[in-house]
Amino acid sequence: MISVDITVFFHIINMLVLMAVLNRILYKPVIAMMDKRHETLDNLSGEAEQFEQHARTRQAELDRKLHEASVKAKKTLEAARGDAERAGAERLAEIRAEAGSEKEQQLAEIRASFDVARSELLANINGVAQDMAAKILGRSVQA
């Protein structure tokens, strides 16, 4: 059985003093250090969120600029392609016109040569006919 005497009161007082001393020397500094650490972590967490938000904003801005640059490059490419096609079509039309004029010129030269050869043949037709008749008949023919 437990007996209650004066030592119990001394033990109670001793425990109370020990709790007060431990609270003042050990618990309060540890709690203050933990509070400071939590405050530092909260600050760092807030800064990390700010950095993350800033990074998302910058990424969105970069994506927007990249999209704008892509659209601009596509428009420039289409314009250049259209200019090249128009220039090619113009050049092709020039070449066709030039070829057509050269063709007409050459046809005119051929017709002129044909007419000259024809007139020469018509002028010499009697002589050629006499030569052919002479060859066929084996003697000279006079017209």
C-alpha cells in the first residue's frame, strides 16, 4: 500500500519545479526553433509557388510568341511561294511567247525555202524531164 507522508509533497514540488525548469530551458527554445523552421518553410513554399507561377507565365508567353512566329513564318512562306509561282508563270508565258515567235519565224523561213526550191524545180522541170526521158529511152531527147 502507498503511504501518504511529507515526501509525496516534496515529490510533487520537485516534479513541478522540474517541469518549470525543463519548460524554460528545453521546451520553449525547441518550440521556438520549430516555429521558426515552420515559418521558413512556409516562406520557401510561398516563394516556390511564386517561382512556379512566374515560370508558367513565362512558358505561356514563350508559347504565344512561338505560335505567332510560326504563323508569321507560314504567311511569309506562302507569300514567297505565291510570288515564286507568279514569277514562274510569267517567265513561262514569256518563254512560250518567244518560242511561238521563233516557231513562226522558222516556219516562214521554211516556207520561203520551199517556195524557192519549188520555183527552181518548176524552172528546171523541162530539163529534168528531158534528162529522165533520155535515161529511160537510152538516147537524147529534144523538146
